[in-house]
Amino acid sequence: MSPPDRLEPSGFEPFEPKPAPLNESAAPAPTSVKNDPTSAPGWERATLEKLAFASLKEQRAARRWKTFVRLAWLVFFIALAWMALSRAAPSTATTTAHTAVVSIRGEIADGADASAEFVIASLKSALEDPGSKGVVLLINSPGGSPVQAGIIHDEIKRLRAKHGKPIYAVVEESCASAAYYIAAATDKIYVDKASLVGSIGVLMDGFGFTGTMEKLGVERRLLTAGENKGFLDPFSPMSDAQRAHAQRMLDQIHAQFIDVVKKGRGDRLKLDTPGLFSGLFWTGQEAVDLGLADQLGSIDYVARDVIQAEDVVDYTRRDNVAERLAKKFGAAFADVAVHATLRAAPSVR
């Protein structure tokens, strides 16, 4: 019995490779995925992480900038407040002997550098300093408010009696009207020979447009409760009674001015001088001759030869630029607060 040519397990068919169909093309070669970011595993997470880090970086930069801006504003307002509250310090050590100077320049008025508030504060600082041997009021003013001048005048007399230190007035270009009202309270008045001194008088000025309005055919409609409430209105005529009333007020203030000058200057005044209290002013040399001033002299002369403390220290208190800005900022802030309160308040419509 001959062996079989091959043995095949039952139930299996022999494997025979099949040739590819002649009409089918070869399968395309796989394309390169090396440069495709979406082909890498977890690309979605990586992209989200990049976006998150970029957003976080941008937020940090914005937060740092906001902090810097806030700190800059804080520093600005601190500096502004410090400059507004600080005053000009004396230029030398105040413990040494010196002559204190307080300047009165420009118009004497409330809110000005030559206001009673600033001048009196400067005088107090100068007189309370143990190193000051005397005070010089350095005056260059055409005058101003009789009220402010009166307050300064009375305070000069009180402070001089309290501290026992001399107070002198030194006139530069002018010492007129309310400025002379102040100078009359000092111990002595020193002037330059060409200074303008005097103008002991009172005025009330304004304009009247009633004739112009009639020519233009303009009617003034002013409603008042009280027949004299529109007194001194430039667009309304002034009655004789109103004019007389205004003149009485001016005469009364003028009499107060004359009384102050007489008490301050005493026997030095040449009272027989025509027009002495008429509002005229004179040169410094004439003022000395009339008793309105005592002597020709400058601030250096007074410090060196009269007070005998040649070092000069300025105590003048001024409203500086920072303080003006602070006041304006405060006023603007108050205005905003008021408007905000009014908007928030309930209203009936």
C-alpha cells in the first residue's frame, strides 16, 4: 500500500494566493502626516492650554498696568496734598537772630495772596519764632477790601502788644487805600522817594447801561420783592434815594479809615494839609513831609540799621499752584457728588 502523496486535514481547504485583478490599480501610498498638528495625539488639549496661558498672560499684564495707573494717581494726589498743605519754609535757621518779612502784594481781597487769612497766619509764624527780632511788612499794593484791611490792621495791633516785637512797613512801588489802612497800624512806615502813598478814600464803582438800552429798544425786566432789591443793578436807573444811601455808606467807611490813620500816625500827621483825606496820593518824599510816612528806607536798611538783624527770612504764606489745583479738584468733586445725590434722590413727575 503506497503512502498518499500529501495529507490534508479534513475540513480545511488549501490556501492558494489569488492574483490581483488586472483592471484594479495599486492601492495609493499613505500620505505624510508629519506636518499635520491634528494627527498628534492630544492636540486639542495642547491647543486649549496655549489659549489659556495666552489669556492668563494678557490678564496679568492688564492687572499690572491697572495697578501701576492706580499707584501713579495715588502718588500724584499725595504729592498734590503735600504741596498744597506745605508752606514756604524760612530760608535760614529760625533759631538765629533775623528779620522776619511778610509780603503784601497785589489786591487785598478774600481768597487772594494778600488776604487777611494769609497775612495774619504769616504774622503769627513770624512773631512766634524766637529768632525773629522784628517784622517787616513789605507792601506793594494798590489797595482792596476795607474789611480785609481792617481785620489785618486790628490783628497787627493785638499781635504787637502780645509779643512785644516791633512791626514796620516798608513800601516798594505803592501803598494806597486799603494797603495804607494796614500800614497805619505799624510802628513806622519806610518808603522809597518815588513810592506812591496815600489814597485815603473809599469808592464804589460800576456801569449803567440804561441810556444804551433805550437807544437799542431793549426792555429790562427785573422783578424784585422789595423796592431797593435791584439797587446798583447796571441795567436799572438809580433813584436819588438810592444814590444818597450809597453815599452815606461810603462816608461812614471813609470816616472809619480817617480815624484809623489819625490814631496810627498821631502827631506825625500834618492835618492842615489840603486834601489829606480826599483820596489823593503822593510820592514817598512828599509822604514823609506830610507825616504819612516816617523815613526813606529799604528793607535792607530796616533789617540792618533799625532791627539790627541783617539776615532776612520770608514768612509769607501764599496760595501756590498745587493748592489752587487741590481747591479746584475739591470743588469739582463736590459738584459731582451733589449732582450724583440729586440724580439718586426720588422725584415727582
